[in-house]
Amino acid sequence: MLKDSKSFSSFSTNDLVKAQEFYSQTLGLEVEKMEMGVLSLHLSGGAEVTIYPKDDHSPATFTVLNFLVDDIVSEVDELAQKGVQFEQYDNEDIKTNEKGLSNQDGRSMAWFKDPAGNIIGLLQVK
């Protein structure tokens, strides 16, 4: 029934101006301001994500957006130079190094937050 329907994902922010600046300038994504005060991220492969304003926004406690990358170390270094701070985890599920990289089960991952506190992930599969 829905298999042929176009779909998109969405999440909220408490500041559309900061979100637009972060996703376009810091991450280098194509960002379009849409009607009703929402942003549309145009991602590789034709995927789209909508970011909408929410006055009582609470950051997601899970990863809302993941990017598959070829060289995660280079991506982490480049984003860190732009002021992105990577999350540090040290628990039974995830342990990160000083750069915020986790290497386990043949994959490398790193996480950071957008200006609204939503978690974004980088993933390199070996």
C-alpha cells in the first residue's frame, strides 16, 4: 500500500535560523526554507529530511540522522575544525576515543549534536 509513496523523516528544533546555518554552512548540506517555517534538507540519493520549529522542543535521545562516510577520521577532523564537538561515551554498549570515535564490529561511528541538541551520527563500514 505505501511502498510506492514518497516518504521523508522529520525532527524538531527550537531555532530554525541556527539550524539552517548549522546544516548548510557547518555540514555543507543543501537546505531549503519551505512554507510554514520548516526547513528541508536535500540529502544524497534524493532523500529529504524536514526540520520543523517547536516551542517546547526537547532534543531527541536517539540518533535522528546518520551519514555514511568513506573516511570517518577525515570527516571528524574536518567537522572538529568547524567547531563541532563530538560526544564521548564510555558505557557497556559504546566506548569512544578522545576524538569521539567508536570502533566495533567492523564499523566506526561518531556522534555530535546539532544546535538544538539532536544527535547526528557518522558511520563508516569497513
